[in-house]
Amino acid sequence: MTVDFPTREVREGRASLLVPDVPYDRGPGRRTLLPFYNPTMAVARDLTILVMAAALPKGAAVLDGLAATGVLGIRAALETGRELAMTWNDKLPAAHGLIVENAQRNGVAGEVLQDDLRLVLSRRYFHFVDVDPFGTAVPFVDAAFQQSGRGSVLAFTATDTAPLAGTYPRTCWRRYGARSLRTPCGAETALRIFLGYLVRVAASHDRGVRPLLAFAAEHFLKAWIVVDARASVADAALAQLGYVRFEGARFDAWPSPPEGPYAGPLWLGPLADPAILTAIAPQPDTSHAAARLLERIREGAALPPFFYENHAMAQTLGVDPVPISAWIEALRAAGFRATRTQFTANGVRTEAPWPEVVRTYRDLQQRTP
């Protein structure tokens, strides 16, 4: 045994892991001197495994940059089938022994580092880097892009969703150089501000980025992006940034800051790459929650940004809420694409213009007993 603190065994995917035996509260967790294991983040790890299996070449060099218990890298080695060259890193002293122990338990080989992630990124190149910190990923983003090359895949997690979603707009401005705003589409606004920040940092290094997959769930955001080290691609990515203004449930996207309250700059492009969505599918080790989330992402991938939240619609129009499924069918019957959104069970994403959204909603509300 190479750890000197109480542990308990958990299973996730194909991995059998020892994790610190401490109480767990749902949410982003608290910083401690012990490696942190968050079972809620298993959804993100499930999807990370699918993205890695589809996007990485065999033998790719992979860095689990803030590895904690080592769970992501161990699962990647066991489940992707890509014969990955794994490196784990965590500067927390207690994490090193635990990662070594967990790797041995699962018959997984790789290098375990105990260093500041920024120093590791300054010295080494990796095909894939996962950055999953407590709170904001901002301290590590610049270093991740500096080490990246054409075709590199970077994955960033953010658990500071409150600033990004408008609860603490000053913090968002300070960290991300963007205005955040409380909106009916809070989680999507937060995710798009986060992506817009990544696009701008990449462009400062003459690199363009394209989201492979991005989502928001519970207390966190996750984005997987592919890097292209050409200034022309950086310019094309910057051209997909803009701003959004809300009036009740209604939203409008703008290429420049509009009058009145707005959020941005933020990413107005797609949140998923069609080729990745075609290539990945739930596997036996994929949780039901991750499979369901993937299906929601797939359904809405081709539709425009943002969605109409049911309660906000009802409040804006001064009527009672309507059944979501019936509203979707009414929009489709009117000739528009419409579906549920990945961000909430009570939202509808559609290509229909605002007047048609209102008309179908009012018609359905009048017909609903």
C-alpha cells in the first residue's frame, strides 16, 4: 500500500479505484490536502473516453493534467482501445502515491508526475491534455495552448459556473474578459462565454480552435476542442464570436455589443462537431446519464444557439406554461425543426423565428385544458 490515509473502493467504468474515505456532498467539492474524487463528474469522464477513442490516433501521448485519483487516465487506458502513452500529473503530494496504487490495481502503465501543470506543459508536447481543476481553468489555459500543435485535442472543465452564468458578473469580467448576465439560458450562456474565452486565448497564439463537444451539467462545464495552428483558422474562429441580448424569453444574437444589457463576447458557433457525433456512440461502460446527455446534444447540434425556456415564455407572454412535447410538435407541424435542449428538461431549441414561436405557444396554450 503506497498511501497513508483512509480509502474506500469504488468502481467507475472498467476501473477499480481507491479514493479517500471522506464524506461527499453533491456539488463542485472543496479543496483539501487529499486527492478529490467526484462521482458526479463520471458523466464528463464517460464522454471524454468516447471522444478520445474517436479523435486520437493509436499510441497518442495523453496528459491527465490534474489527475487526483488518476481515474480519467486509468479509464482511458482501459476503455479507449488506443494503446495510449499515459502521463498523470498532480502536484498534491498525497495524489502521487494514490495514482501509482490505482494504476497498479488496474494493470495500467504510465508516468506519474508531481509538478505544477504549467511547468509540465512548458516542457512537453501531448496529443491530448485534460485540465479538470477546482474552480476556474484560467490559470492553465494559456500554457495548454502554447504547447498545442495542429490536431492537438484539449479538454477543459470549469466549475466556476456562477460567474459565467451571471451571478457574479464582475468576477466573470475579471477572469474571462466577458460580460455575463442572468438569463433563461444561463447554462448555455455560461458555456458559450467559456468557449469564447478559449477562442480568444488560442487566437492570441495564432491558433484556431473548433469544439468537438461541449456541454453543461449540474455544477460544471466541459469543452473538448481541437487545435489548428494556423492564423487563418484563428481568424475564422474569432468571426464566430458575438453577443446575446435577452428580453424576457426572447433572445437576439449580435456581432457587436448591442444597446442595453447583454452577455459576451461569446461563442455563437456549433457546440459539437458533426463528424464526432457520427463517430461516437454509447459503449457498455457508458452510464445511462452520459448516453442520454449525448442524445440531447446530438438532437440539437444543427440548430441555432440558445433556446426558449418554458416558464420564461409563459411569464413573458402572460399565460400558463404549455406541455413541452406538445410545443415541440406544434413547431414541427408548422414546418420548423425543434427539439429539447441539453441544458434543461424545460427548454425548446428551434429554428423558428420569434413571431412563430409566440404564435405556436399562444395557440397551444388556448387549446390546453
